[in-house]
Amino acid sequence: MGRFASGWIIVFLFAGIFCASAQGPYRLHMLADSAEIKSLTSKEQFSYDNRFTGIQARHKEIQRVLLIMYDMGYLAATADSMGGDSLSLTVHINRGIKYTKTRIRPGNVDLNMLSNSNLKDKLLYNEPFSPRKITALLKKILSRYENNGYPFASVSTDSVEISGENISFSIKVDKGPKVVIDSLIISGNALLKKSFLHGYLGVKPGQLYNEKQLSQLNTKLRQLPYIQVTQPQRVIFTEPGKANVFIYAKKVNASRFSGLIGFMPGSADGRLLITGEADLSLKNALGYGEQLTLRWRRIRAGTQSLNAQATYPYLFGTPLAINGFFNFFRRDSTFQNIDFGVGVRYMFVGTSYLELFYKRQISQVINVANVPQQALTRSIDYTANNIGLTLNLEKYDYRLNPTSGYLLNTTLWGGNKTMRTRKDVPPEVYENVRLNTYQIGGELKADVFIRLHKRITLKPGILLAHSENPYRFYNELLRMGGINNLRGFDEEGLYLSSYAFGNVELRYLIEQNSNVYLFFNGGWGERRTTENYLRDTPYGFGAGMNFFTKAGIINFAYGLGSQQGQAIRFRDGKIHLGFTGVF
């Protein structure tokens, strides 16, 4: 928004502006007498474009070339027109004198705008500037004013003094009117409440105009999964000292419901075992960026789980969010686990965040009477209180079927565990056990989407986890396996205390929302409990597809796996069939 004025120094305005040239009817031809100047055009970084779509683009290209001259010390270089018609222009570059030292007086510049920097110190103590530093200084001064409420600020020179190869001048700043944000206006059918936008974008009525912040609005909006930006944002200056910000976005279906049916041989009499899963995810249903997730799973006969989570972001217009969760898991008639908690998130761009959370764990052996006494130490009743940190960073070009992007999710936690005695358990079971102990752990998940071709995407990823406590029981172990992490194995069929798995998936895109893929996953895992120690290197491979229909996305996968050194057997293959409805 700002501009430089007065004398030859006006060209510094164009520092950092890169030529936006393209094929067009407007032409440019540059001439130069000096061999040193001519040599600039022989180097790739100093070459100039000669065809443009508009007069303004051609003008910027001339200023870009002059800026190169100023960076080399030719502060008085000029581009003189030699004529032409309305479409073609010829200019002659005159380099002038090469200045080796320049002293700049601060003039009426508010030095607080420069914060603490070397440039500020040089101004205060009248130290000489190199030509390249002059450009950096003037750009910084202008940017600071533009980002602190003065979009029409201009910077010019005053009291110029030239002595041989030395030059000095004062900086004169015309701040222009002070501008504040009046309104943030949404154009389109995107469901976005003003309170959410104020917190997410950081733009609020009454706030000082900030050029840098406003230029990044669309970048931030594109990270939201439930809207699509339709055109660049606009700033309209209404009455003196006020500006309205317009954003253009439409609604995108991001909420989903999915169902999954699995078939696997697993019962003792050889009959086919049917498993199931239902997943409901509501995103931004009310326009506040909120999210509600419900997930039910029946992994095998008598074993099922329920997970619920609710997140409400940008409380009171701040970048803070509240997150609550509840998880229930029951393994046949052996034990059941319940954990619940609450977290406070600091929201970054899109769906990325840093969360501090508290989690309460309760585990109970269900029917001790049916468990042999010698096996009672395999699982035990306990409660635990934990605090932890989660960092989640994610960005995709298209969330339903990414071709580029990444996901990084890592959690560190720790707390105390209390093992509870039971009257129906013999006292000798607890004789050599400390009932109050510590526990710590961490997990990491990372995926990257790499576009190899217009229709081919490579997706490598890793899964890491480790936990420590002096007395680890079977009902405390991490559950792995299945369509969501280790394909080719039973859903949550691997009980581990630590693991390190890698996976790679090669996708071929049939259309925007459909693909077929090949996958391989495997690695290392161990189970360290009070009962025993087990170590294994399982691996699995297979193929699958995601097929888009008007009703939703059909998911199909077939995987084979090997563990404990067993050979691959096709009759043990796992088939996963699912459906995802997006609304």
C-alpha cells in the first residue's frame, strides 16, 4: 500500500517485488553502454523479461533491474526512455557513480518501529550502510508502518548530500491516515460465525490495520476442511480511518459417517467371524469450528469399544480450544478399561494445535471367579491419573484424497498408577507388588503424501510408541492391528508395550475422490509384562480401493500378514469392507 517518493531514491519501493511477467502484447528492450551493465543480462539471475500482459508489469520489470544496480552500489542509476509506440518500449540504462559508503540519518522515523535490530543501531549511531542494507532498511521501515495501522505510509529522502563516492541523506516518513478494521464480511454460503473467524484469523473490529496479516487470510482459510476459498480476499477503505475486509468462501461437506464390516476366520469351529465399526464425525455443524466424534467397534465376539470426543475452538475469540474425551474398551469377560479427560489446546493454522491434557484411567477385571488363580497376575484392577502434551500438525492439498501434504501427531504423558486390591483375590497375589507406582509413555504418528505423477501418489509413514512402569499388566497394553494402522492383522489383535512400525502405500487416482492402492506395513514390537516378555517383527501387505459414489465412498481392502515367523497363508487373509458418507 505504501510508496516511496522524491528524487532518485523512489526506486527503492520496488525492493522485493518480483516480476510477474507472462506472454503478452507489451514489449521491452533494454540498452546499456557499459560492459559491466551489459554483463548483467548474461547471467541468469540478472536477465530481464521482454513480454508482458500489462504496462504495470513492464514498469515493475524496469524497476527490478534498477534495484539490482542499486544493490551493487550504483545508487544513481537510471532507466531513460528512448521512445517506442504504445506497445513497445526501449530504455537506456545509465549506471552513474558507484557509491561505496552511505550514511542515513533517521529523520522523523519512529525507531520503535524497528524493534531491536542492527539496522536500528546503525541509524542511532550514524554508521555507514552498504548499498544492499539500504534496500533492507527502507523495506523494513515501510513494512512496519503498514503492519501497524498505516497502509498509506510513504518513505522519501530528505537533505541529500553527495561528496565524491560518499552519499548521505535523511529519511522522511509520511504516515498518512491511521486505519482500523471496521468489519469482517463473509461472501458465500460458508457457515462461519464471526466469533470463530475473529479468533481463527486474528482480525477483529477496532484492530489496527496489518498488511502482513491481511495478506495471509486466504492461506489460513484454505487449511479449514469445511470451506473452500473462491477468490482472494479484498480490503475496501470506507470512511477515513476505517477498512472492511471481505472474504469469499463456500461450504464444503466435511462431516462424515462411515461403516465397516470385516470378515475373518477366528472361531474355534471354523465359522466366519463378522466384525463391525460405525464412525460419526460432525465438523463445523454450528459454524463455530466445533467437532464431535463418536466411534463404536465390535472387534470380535464379546469384545467391543466406544470412543467419544468433543472439541470447541477459539474460546472467547482467543486461540484456545477445549477438548473432552471418553473411551471404553471391553475384552470379552476378561477386563474392561475406561479412560476420560479434558484438554486445553492452543490452535495453530487449520486443524493443527498444541494440547495440554489430563486423563483418568480405570481398569477392572470383570470375572475373577472364572480366572485360574495362577493367572490372576496377568491383569489387575488399577486407576491412574496422567497429564500430557500433544502436538498435531497437518496440511493437505485435498483432505478426502490427498496427493500432497503431511500429518505429524505426537504425544508425551506421565502420571501415577494405583493398583487396587480385591476381596475376591487371594492376598498373596499382592505380596511382592508396590501398589502405587509411576507410568510414562509417548506415541508418534507421521504420514507424508508425495505426488510422483499427476495420478500417482506415494504415502510413507511411521508409527512409534513406548511406555514404562514397574508393573505392567496385560490390560494396560497398547492395542494394534487392523485397517487403521497395521493391515493384514486382526483388528487390535496385537497387544504391545512398545512398537516401531513403518508403512508405505502407492496410490493410483482414478478420479478426485477415488483411488486404488498397494500397501506394505511392518516393523518391530514387544510385549513386556509381569507375566512374560515377547518380541516380534510382524509385517503385512495387500491392496485396496476407495471408490466414490453419489451416496458416499466405498472402502475395500484385502491384506495378508505374518507374525512370529509364520508363513503367509491366503486362508488367513483379512477382508475389510466399509462405507463413508460425507455430508
